[in-house]
Amino acid sequence: MKRDKLIIILILGVSILYSACTTKEKSDDKMDKSKSELLNIESSSEYKDPKTKFKGKTFKLSSKSSSLLGMRTEKVIVEEEKFSLHFTGKLAYNQDTLSLITTKQNGIVRDIYKTIGDLVGTGENLLRVESTQLGKAQQDYLNSLALLREAEKNFNRVNVLYQKRIISENEYLKEMSNYRVHKNHVLSAENELRLLGFTDLYQLSFRTINSFIELRSPLNGTIIERYANLGEMISPNKPAYKIADLSTLWLFMDIYEKDFRFINLGQKVLFTPVSYQDKEFYGTIDYLNSEVTGNSRTIKVRAIVKNNDRKRLLLPNMYVKGRIEVSTGKKVTLIPVSALIDAGNRQYVFVEKKKNKLEPREVNVDTGRIINNYYIVKEKKGIKNVKEGDSVIVNANFLLDSESQYRKYIQETEIKNADK
């Protein structure tokens, strides 16, 4: 009984295996037939391009094969060489509009009017300083002024007597010299006051000494730092504020030595800060460094950037990514990226000469550079093998390249052009 069951199981297993093998053979036959219909060459012939001198073989696909492959072509074009140089950079303060504000006299901070983040205008008060140095300079001026007035009276009196020949010339000259000395003392005292930032001499004409003076902003801008604190000593050696005009910023970029020849003053740069991936800003190159950085082999390039938006979106020390659009002025031959077959040691395109008539053409391109989805075709031994207006296949290339019956035409083309 057990033996009969075992025999039945074996018979069933053999039947299933036979059925599977038969199905696979039919499927393979169907696939081979479909592939044969898809990749069918009607004829082939040798050719030599009269312009590029390229020798090879053409092959013509059947209309059915062409239809099944759904082949599509695009033209080889010639345009001015344009490409983008990409860079990373960093925004910085515009040093031409950055100012450290200091007092002109020693003193004590008595009042603070502006602090970090405040917008200030030219001439606006920042803080008030009480300065004994300023008070002493005002007193010296008043004393010198009083002595000058006394000397002036004496000189006028002596001048009248001298004109009447009542006194000698020596006495006249002595008083004139004394008058001039006191006049110079007053001028010296005035200059001292101006150096200390005091210019209201009219106030002193009333013999009113004011040892307080306001520190004013010399420019429009934003207070970046405040170093002065209420009640502490301040001096010309210590800055009280740092003020920057953020309406313009500097953008510093590192450009590789090999790309530096494409960079010129006045070029436009486009960039996107890390903080605003959906926004693009621009600047204008205004400075090229005069040396190459040793290890990185880069040159520092600077652009000036407008930041007039009221929100002041751009801030110093922001990192950015950007590009510089470069035009070399040179005409180049371009093929679509999708047209290239890169076989490692050789690169090809299929050129459609007539309806369904294809020529494999060897080309030389740098796949590392793409211009608007096109490769630049470079010369190889003086020729380019494709020219403006050629129609190249931009789809189904992997089928054409991989099929053995087409491969022999490509190999024959390689042999014919190997010694050129």
C-alpha cells in the first residue's frame, strides 16, 4: 500500500516538473521571437563622413523594429559655451560701513540712550559722558581768553601812544609781542576743545562751564555691540559702540585656481543662504585677491551684496551656496546627455542619417560637465565625429548598444578609426 502511494507521488512530481519546463521553453521561444522582431536589421553599408572624415558602418532597422523601439531623436547643436561655477561662501560685514565709536575725552558714562540692536541715524546721541578733562580744557580756554582781552587793551593803548611818538618803538614791539602770545594761547585752547569734541564756544562766552558731552553716531546703521556701561570710566582707547550699516554686506568665496580665469570684476553671483533655501539673492564681484591659498589652491573673491529689505534677511557670518554664470565666448558642439553611450574606454552616439538608418559615432566628451542637460563634444585627433544638425538617438540606446548583432558594427567602427 505504501509502495503504491510512493509511486503515485513520484508520477505527480515528474508531471509537474515536465509542465514547468515546457512552459519555460515556450516563454523563451516567445521572448526570442519578440526580441527578433524588436531588433531586426534590414541592411548595412560602409560610409565615410566628408566633413569629419569618420569611417564606419551604417545599419538600417526595419520599420517594425523602429516602431517597437519608439526611437526619438534630438539635434546636435552649436552654442556659445556657458556653464555655472558653484561655490560655498560666507557673508561678512561691509568693512567700509563698519565703525567703532569712541569718545574723544576721558570721562564717566552718566547716561546711555542707545543699546544693541537699535537703529541710529547720523548725529544721533548714543550716550552722555561727564569729563573733568573737558571741564579743565574749558576753564583753560576762558583764562586764556581773559588774558587775551587784557593784552589787547594794553596793545591798543600802547599803539595810540606810539603813533603820537610818546613811547619808544621797543615798548610798542614788546606789547605787540605780548598780545600775539596771548592770541596764540587762545587758539591753542580752542584747538584743545575741538580735539575733545567740544565746539559750542558761544556757550563759553557766558563763562558757563559744562563738563558733560554727548557721544553721537557718525553714520546710519545698527548697533552691533555696546561696550560702555553706566558709571564706568571711558577713554579714547576703549570703543563704546560698534555700529554697522547692514544695507550692504560682503560675500567671500573661495574659487579654485583652475576656474579663476573665468572670474572678472563686475560679474553677477547668485546664492542661497542655508537659512532660506527657497530664496535666491545676488551680488556683484568687486574684489579679487592677489594670491593663491597654499593648501586648498583657491583664490579669495569678494562680492558686494545689497540687503535693503526692511527685514534684513541677510546677516553677517551666514553660510551660503551659490553659482557664477560663466560665458567663455567660444562656440562649442553639444549633444544631449541622454544620447551618450559610455562604454568605459569608448563613448558613442547613434546618428540617424535617414529614416531608421543609424551610424554609431565615437565621440569624446567630459561627463563631469553638463550644460543645460548637454555634453560638450571635444576634438579627438583633430575631429569631433558629429556636427551641428546631426540627429542623434536619445532613447533605446541601451538596447542598441547591448544587442550582439549591433555590437559587431560598433566594433568594426572602432577598428577602422583606431589608427586615425
